[in-house]
Amino acid sequence: MIKNEPELLIAKDLSFTGILHDVRKSGTSLSPIFEAFTNALEAIKIKRNVDKHFTKGEINISIYTEELTDGTTDLKSLSIKDNGIGFNEKEFSRFNTFKDNSKGYKNLGSGRLQYVHYFDKTNIKSVFDENGQLYEREFTVSKSQPFLSKNAIVKSLHCLASEEKKTYTNISFNNLLEPNNIYNTLNDKSLKEELLKRYLHYFCFNSDSLPDIKINFYVFGELQSTSRIERTDIPQFDKKEDFSVPYSRLSNDAKSIEKTDREEKLDITTFKIPKKLLDHNDLKLISKGEVVEETKISLKGISKNDNIAGNKYLVLVSGNYIDDKDTNIRGELDIQSRTPKAFNAFNSEVIFLEDIENGVNDKLLNLYPEIEKIIEKHSNELQELKEMFLIEDEEEVDISINDDDKRILEKYYEAQAKKEARLDATIKQSIDKLENLDTTAGNYEEELEKQINAIVKILPEQNKRTLSHYVARRKLVIELFSKINDKKLKTQNDGSREKDEALIHNLLFHQKSTNTYGSDLWILNEEFIYFKGNSEFKLKDIELEGKKIFKEEFEKEELDYLKSLSESRLDKRPDVLLFPEEGKCIIIEFKAPLVNASDHLTQINKYASLIRNYTNDEFEIKIFYGYLIGEGIEAKDVQGSVSTFEHSYHLDYLFSPSQRVIGFDGKENGAIYTEVLKYSSILKRAELRNKIFIEKLGFKM
């Protein structure tokens, strides 16, 4: 055991180059510090168990920095010293065994590899007891070229008899491999905060037996400040009670699992913790004083992100049964999920994880009635989501309280896809059976009817699903339209009228688009999406059937008019032009909700006049329909400006019966019918139409 000469510990059955490539650098910068701190806690725990004279654990952390010219600090080294068991032969062997998951501490797992990912050299000096004699062991951990070239990351410096009186381990991290702002801004206060957040579960459960934890911060070797983690820093438990969990067994016919009258008592300890300390509500099992991190058990009433009065809830469950189910593998308990395979000759009755989880959550509802409100909130949010997307309940969808909207929708759509696949397979089976029909057979009509009925039963359900997505999309578009009209979008906060108008325009028919079928003009009129058209093109650039509708050459008098008063009339951009059939044109103009629409009553007529008189003869557009749409509509203003407008009292809009569109230079006159409508009225009509669709699909509104 005694060694005076340095020695690289060369690995024989693995390649550290490959391992370091596979076990990448952690995204958590402080992972080496957390790993060493965990080891210190474990070393103290082992020392306490084997040494009856051991009184109090101590962990001293020292941060050594130098101040730079710009006032920031540069980390030179960081050390963590504990008065635990030390690196005896057993623990040193485990340290050098890659991924030894057996109980104890200081094994060379992936956590320890973070030492070499972050620091050029980690020096470890330890005094330990071996058969009543104290020894000092010192070794270095590094992935520098002299180490890796020999397939090693550990170099033993010496192991000698020691005159020290007590065991300890001191880990010193030296020379960051890469600049790291987290380390270079680290001090005693910030590290204390990080440790409190990282080890809150452990601290809460073990608050009566915590070691003395001290953090010193040095600049140029001079102590600047000291912080301690003390019992007053640890939240005190809010409630502590027990609850019963039943055993289960296989039924006599071995076909089902049934609960027995036998029960176990488990303890539940709850903490209300300010959300700045605890990121997520959490439920953990505790075995022999240690938090079992990997057990699949969770809170059901509240999600990880819920806050109740500014607090998060930490729930710790312990008991003799859990201690008895501890194993030699770190982080594993011999408590199984609900399955018949859990039973054998040695385990005729067992407790399942699901029953522990259910018992904990039932107890929590009893302890904290306010959780019922959280459950109701989540239930309402789920129902709102289902109504928004017209989703039916699917038996095979298991929704977790921690699922966000995206994951919930994914689960429903996955279930629907599976169901549709089964329906399609059934249709194919019926079609395949047609090959076996014999039109000359006596039961031909009967067999044919069977296959027809099978398909007829399935097709409505398939069509319903397809239509429900279509109608759900319309429902969302109507909702967005309403929010724009009520100025409830965040992007409308600047008060720009132009933005309000653009938002409405792009919602209904995207600017610079000619794809009417892909638009949402159905909100105005269901037929509009089937007409050819364009959105905010210059008049001179508008095409129909691939041909420009406006002439490109004009007589001098025509050109003089088109350019008169410093205007370029054919450069004007109508909001929307639609062409329902030959010789007809629909002109739509949108106005921002707060704009007085009566100030723009003649705008549509001017567009109609330009189209009537300056387009190519082959188009001969004579019939026009105009729609001026806004929210700022006052009937008296409209009728006061253009006296031909009349009020349609039952449908809440104004209309102007057919007016002439004058044909110049011998052209035949055209005619235009115009309506002035409110966005809110259009919304009501669209909502009513969509409501009828939804009710026909069998959904409740």
C-alpha cells in the first residue's frame, strides 16, 4: 500500500479518449463542484456510521481569485475539504473503477469525469484509516497529454504513513481549461445560493444532522468574506404525518392484481419553499436519509411549475418499508411498478410504486385543500384547449398534469392517427372482400350490403375528424380577428392605426397574395375564397388568367388624366380585388377600427371608375360590388356624406343601391352596389356560421 514514487494508473480494458468523447462536458458549469460536495457529504455519513466517536462533520470550501484590471475576478483555484472517511484502499479502488454504481462514494462515474472536462488539474490529498493506522494519499486527475497518451487520467503521487490525527479529504480544482463567467464571478455568497438550490432536498430532510459548511472567498490570498450554510438557511417542514399503503397480490386465477388487508405506514414530510429557492414542485422518496433521485413517482394535483401563494411544494416520503427496499446500486430501490411479474415465490405480496404515489397525493389533498383549486384550474385549461381545437375524449390518451399544451395536443393527435389507421384498415378489409363476391350467387345482395354497411359506419367518423380540424381552425381565426378588433394583441401596443389595418388585412387575405382559396375571406362571405383575386397589388400590375387587366398604352388625354394632380392613379393599391365571373369585380377596402369610415366612402367608386375605363377591352368589367369595412361607422356620417346609403336595420349595415359607374369617351356605363359594414357585425355572422358547423359535428359550445 505504501508508495513513494508517482505512478500513472493506466486503464487496461477501456479507452479514456473514447470515454471522454462519449461522456461530454456537462452544460452545468458547477457540476465538478457539486460532485465533490456530494462526495464530501457521503464521506461524512460513512465516517459517522463507522466511528462512534465522530461528533460533527465539517466541509470547508475555499475560493481563490485574483482581481483583474477591469475590476472583475479570475478564478485561480477552488478547494473542498471534508473530515469524512478519506480515501482508504477500498474507496480509492472504487474511484478508479469507471461507473461503479455500488453504494459508497468516490467512484469514477460520469460526474467525476467532469473534473477533467473543466479543470486542467484536480489535486486530491486524503488522510484515511487503515487497520488503526493513518495514511496520507495524494493523487492528481487530468486529461492533459501526458495522462491520456498513457490511457490514464489519474496519477498517484504517494501513499505514506501519516502523523495526522484525523481523517480528511481535500480536493483542489486548478486552472480552468476554458474561460467561464460563472466561475470567474463566483464568490462565497453566490456559491452558497447555488448549493442551497442544488441540495435543498437533502438539506431539508437532514437539517438536524448537517455538517458545518463554511465558504471562504479570497482575492490575492487575502480573505474577503465568509458565508455559512446553517440550519436557519434550511426551510423547516410545514407538515409531517403518516399514511397507509396497501399490499397487493395476484388473484387466485392469476389473471388480475388485487389489494390485501395488509398495510404499511409511510411518513410524509412537506415543505413550503419560496419559488426563488425551489424551481419545481417535487416529490421524492427518502431511503436511509438519502434522496432517491431516479424513482418514477410524481405529484398529481399540482404541476412542477405551479405556485401557491408564491411557494413551491417539496414532498419527501420515508419509512421502514422504503429503507428495507434499498439496494446496493446507487439511486435504485426494489419497489416495482404495477405488473404481475412483480410476484414470485419470495414476494407473494408487494407494494407498488403507483400505490405509494396515489397514497401520497390523496394525503396531500387532505393536508392542503388549496390543491383542489389548482386541479380545477388545470381541468378547466384542458377543457378550454379541447374546445378550442374541437378534440373529442380519447380513451387511450393519458394526460399528465405536467404536459404543456403542445404535448397534450400531440397525445390527442397521436391517438386520433392510430384510430384513423384502424378505420382505414377496416375499410381496406371490406374492399378486399369485394373480390370474393359472386354476382351470380343467391346471397350476393346480402353479402354486398354487409360490406356497404361496414364502410358506411366508418366514413362519417372519418369525415367528422377531418371537418373538425377545419372548423377548429376557423374558430381560432375568428378568435384572433376578435382580439385584433378589440386591440388585445401585444403588437398593437404602439397605437398605430396602420398596424391595426395591416393585421386585419393579413388575417383575412395576406398582402401581396393571389391565393384566395388559402385565405380567410370566408369570414366575409363563404363564396369569396372560390373567386380569383389579389391582395394589395398596384392596379397596373393586376392580372387575370395570366394577363394584365389594365392597358399599358394610353391616348394622350387618358394619360394626362391618370397623371393629373401629381397623382399616379394606376399605382394605387386596392386592399382586395376579386373577380367572381366575367365582367364582374368585387372591391374590398379595410379601415383601422378607430378610423371614421365615412371619410373614405368614395374610395371604392374611384377604383371602380379606373377599372371600368382603363382596362383592356377583352375584360369589359361593368358590374361592381364594393365593401367598405371598419369599426368606426356612424350611420348619420355615412348618410350625410353620400345620401344614397340606406340602413339595413335587421343586419346592422348600410348599403347603397345600384349607382352608375360613368363610362368615359363613349364607354357604356357600369353599376356598383356598395355596403358599409362593421368588423363586429361580420364577426357575429362568422361566429354563428361556425357555431352551427360545430353543433352539427356533435361538439358542445
